[in-house]
Amino acid sequence: MNPYSILAMRKAFELVKKRQKENIHKIPDLQERLMRLRKVREESVGNSQLMEKTVENLEDSGFNVVFAKEEEDAMEVILKEVEGEDIVVKSKSNVSKEIKLTERLESLGINVVETDIGDRLIQLLKEEPSHPTAPAAHLSLEQIIRELKERFNVELSSADDVVRFLLKDIKKSIELANVGITGANAISSEGSVLILHNEGNIFEILRRQKKWIILSGIDKLYPTLDDALNAIRIQTFFATGQVVPSFIEIVSGISKTVDIEKKLFKGVHNPKEITLILLDNKRSYLMNNGFREMFYCISCGNCVIHCPAHNTFGEEYKGGRLALFSALYGSKSNLKLCLSCRRCKENCPLGLDIAGMVSRVREGSEISNLVYSHLKWLVRNIYLETLTLYLS
Ligand code: SF4
Ligand code: SF4
């Protein structure tokens, strides 16, 4: 990530922190909500009885629930569902990134179109996301306009122009596709899947796509709808500083009617089929081998915003939970950039000890890692601060 992108990302992160400070008084019972959430996560993550009950209730409501032990198992189900399609539309899903879904489908000639503005932007510009819920936070408007002009020969001059340009392409794809793929923010054991969004794209996918595939880790379970909603409110606040998102979809099965002679007719409107894939992919192993706490995470990204290493090295060190997750599922090499400052823990709404887990995972002696990370951080920061002064 170039230094200008890092400065743009810092600016975007500061805005979120400012909004959090301004709005925190609007959730007077925040501490109580956090304590309840932590307790619920401790009781729900890896709870096989809760999983059994959840699956039973989801299947009763018409969901096709499939367990996928490995990435390949999830891909097998998805490939069956998208057979014969040449385009699918997609919305925020960390699990889809985990299994490299877009790359795999595109290698088979299937066009995968992201429907979130930020995700579509980084997809078109071939960038990496800088935050779990604000993937394009590192791109300045100037850079976006310049790169879109270079790649698509379009003359855009404002943020409105950029959004309109991206929307045109997203809307066309939603109209063309038969299959929509999304993630899930929470799953209640009473049989509901909850998805939050601000842009209205999930609503469009639910309304227009015949088939809906939901990709979720096995760690998204909550005992009740109230608990799931509590998690979503907390995730929204720490991810964006907003008190509530624009939309929360609560889907408890496919559409149905019993209006004709009380006979059940399923799939009145779209989606007519819903497949929920619950991916394990090492989660059970990690939960049982010292990393259970990592799966309490609600993916709010507050640890990423506050991570000084991510705010300095950008993509080179993904920051907080993202850095740990990438290391456990891939290369550990960049973990040596962690400063062990513990700001991720201090700023995690659930107090998750990401810093402690990073120290346990990274290779090499703690002292040499710390000397390396602090020296590199200092040099890079002097450069970034000088650049900020020069630009101001
Ligand atoms: S301990 Fe590491 S991951 Fe956590 S905030 Fe500090 S630099 Fe980031
Ligand atoms: S570790 Fe904590 S702060 Fe980071 S994404 Fe997860 S819940 Fe949010």
C-alpha cells in the first residue's frame, strides 16, 4: 500500500472514531450489552447442542443447510448451485474471501459481481480490502477517479459520480443474475439468519435472485434473536460509529403461503431456494487447541482501526483480528510487524486478547520481533508524518 493510501486510510479511520465518540451516549446501556454479548459468545461458540437445535429449526423453515468441513466441500456445494450460470452477484462475506470464492468461480468463466459499493470498487481496481466493513478506506477520491479513468475511460469528478458509475454496473448485474451469494452476520437458534447492510443491496438480492446461497462460519450462532440483534447493534457501532444500520434483514425461511385450502406452497416470491453453508475449515480444531476466544469475534474491525502497525504498514500488516486470522490460515511472516502494544485488546468491545494470540503464533524470539517491529514502525512513521506535514 503506498503512503498516500495509508494517509487516506488513517483519515477514514479517524472519522469512524469521531462518530463513535459523538454517538456513544445514544447507547446508555452499552456496558451491559457488551457483558451480555461476551457471555453469550462464550456459551455459544462451539456449542454442538445449540448447533443441532439451530439446524433443525432452519430446516423446518425451508433452509437447505449444509455442513462443509473444508473449503473444497463448500466449493462443491456452490459449484452445484451455480451450474449453468455465467454471472452471480455477491455481497460482503468474509467466508467467501476465506475460500477465495471469486477467484475460483472466475477461473471457471463465471463473472462474480460484488454488490457493495466499496467491495465493487476494490474488485474493479484490483485492490486489497483495508478493513472488514470499510474495504476501500485506503483509497482517496482523487485516486479512485484517476484509476477508474485509466481503466474504464470515464470522466468522473465527484464521489456522487463514482457511486452512480458503480451502481449502474451493479444494478445491471443484479437484474441479470439468478444466484446471489452473501455472508451472514448472525444466526439465531430459533431459525433466523440476520444480515445487516446500509446500501440496500442485500434487499435487492433477496428480492430478485431465485437462488440465495449464504456462506457462514460455524461460529455465528446465537441462542435467541434478541442476542443476535444485540451483537449486530454492537458490531454496527464499533464498525461505523452508527447506532443502527440502515437495514437488518431477518430471514426465517423461504416465502410460503397456505392461502389455498390450507395447503402449503413454498417459494411464492424470490428467493425460492436458500442454501446455508456452515463452514468449519479448521474452526473446530482451533477452538479446541487454544484459539477458542478468537471465534467470539463479531468482525467489527475496531481492533484494525486502532492498530498502529496497520495504520503504518497498511496491507503489509492487516492489523488486529485480520492479522491473526490470516496467520492462522496462511503465512505467519508478517506477524513480526506486530508491536505487542495491546491496543487491539483495549479497543475490542469483547476484550479479546488478539495481541496475546499473535505473540503465541508468531515465530522467532519475542525480543527480536519487538526490536524489528518498533524500529521499522519508527522509521516508517517519521516518513509518514513528514509527508503529512508536506501535504498540509
Ligand atoms: S498488539 Fe499488534 S495487532 Fe494489536 S494493536 Fe498492537 S500492533 Fe496491532
Ligand atoms: S477482535 Fe474484537 S475488535 Fe477485533 S473485529 Fe473482533 S470483536 Fe471487533
